[in-house]
Amino acid sequence: MSLAASVSVPSRFAQFYALTKPRVVQLIVFCALIGMVLAIPGWPALDQLALMAVACAGIWLVAGAAAAFNCLVEKGIDAKMKRTAWRPTAKGQLSDGQALAFSTLLCAAGSAVLYVWVNPLTMWLTLATFVGYAVVYTLILKPLTPQNIVIGGASGAMPPVLGWAAVTGQVTPESLILFLIIFLWTPPHFWALALYRVEDYRQAGLPMLPVTHGNEFTRLQVFLYTLVLFAGCLLPFVFGMSSWLYLVAAVVLGLGFCAYGFRLWRNYSDALARKTFRFSLIHLSLLFAALLADHYIF
């Protein structure tokens, strides 16, 4: 085998792997895992751990399929934006047929895993999430309305519900509270990004809020959403899902996000928008980590 041939295999693997948007999918699986763990009172048994591992694998496959389909559909838009121009579909490294076949294979494999080894409800909910993100959000909402992130955020908020359904076979009010938290978190998270990437979105022709309504209006919306999110993050404590440990973390993190939102509204800079975006990721990760720690300590 020639040196060129030996190098091309991992390179092609890396291209297909990049289509799955690994960092995004990792966050999705993490949130689904949180839903699974919280749905089980106490420490999970070995059979429950096995079920959780299989469910995470199935959800990862379908989420990766949705990401790959998104890359295929938006290859023209991605090519116009610095943040996404590196994607293999945007650069023409993978053909439409290859990307579609890859997405179809992942979706079919993930659906089969969830249906056979988890439960049909989780499979149908995960498949509905695929359709919501890859079709409803990507093809309909994103190019048509500046509220795309708000409405389409429902798909991104589904992972804890999927995880909860995987181990209990049902959707409960507790899982919907977790859904609501991510749903409310999504707009300020993405609009902070859109604020300092506004020229990319304008060039791509996407009606993101900073493009259609301007910088100042978007900054106000980010701040207002951080206030609503702050209230939403208190619900696990209010409904008895957690104790004081989570409440303290939720208050500290929520006040931090509100402070970023307020500063962004009153004194904008691209650097501050970047910091707000990064803090939003820290906020969600630590919030769910605190919920997890609270679940086992108390």
C-alpha cells in the first residue's frame, strides 16, 4: 500500500466524522445522559447502566445523522461563512450522495438500536427530534424567520426527554422541566454568537435577529431571555427535583448569565459577545452537573 493511500483513509474518516458536529453531539448526549440518571432513584444497577450506554449510542447516531443532513442542506450557506466554511460538504470534499448516504445510515442504525434495545417511545421521540432539526428547523424556519432559534430550539431541548424516556418508558413533568431549561437557554446562547458573527449571517442571507432587527434589539432580547431563564432554572428546586445544593448553583450561574446579558445590552463589544457565548456553554454544563451532584448527594 502506498503512503498516499494509507494517509487517505483516516483523512476520509475525519471528513465523515466532522459531518456529525462532534462537539454539538457530545453536548446532546451529555444532556440525554443527565435525563437518564435523574430518572433513576439512587445509583443505577448494572442492567440500567447497560441500558443507558446503549441509549446514549443510539441517540448519538441519530444526532450525528441530523448534523450530517444539516451540513448537506446548508453546504452553500456554510461556504459563505468563516465559521463553517471548513466543513467537508462546504469545501466539496464529500459529495451530496456520500453525505446523504452517511446520514441515512446513521439514522437507520441509531433508530434500530433504540427500537430493539431501548424502547419504541425513545426511538420515535428521537426520530421526531431528527425531523424537527434537520427538516423543520433547517429547511423551513432557519431561512424564513428571525424566530428560527426560538421555535427550532424545541428540537435542541429534547435530549433530557429522550434520556428520561429511555430508562422509564414515559415522558414525565420532570423531564419537561429539563426540556424547558434548555429551550429557554437556546436563544440567548445563539443570539450572543449571532451578534459577533452578524456579517457572516448577512452574507449568507439568513434572517438571524441581529440581521433583521439590529444589534441593540438583539442585545435587549438576550438580556430578557437570561431573566426568564433564571426563573426557569429554579423549577427543579420548586418541584422537589433537587435540594439546596442545586439551588445555590442555579442562582450563582443564573446571576452570572444575567450579568453578562445586562453588560452586553448596555455596553456592547464583540469581545463581550464572545465571552457571553462561552459563558452560556459553561452555564448549561455546570447547571446540569450541579443537578447531577445534587441527585446523588441528597
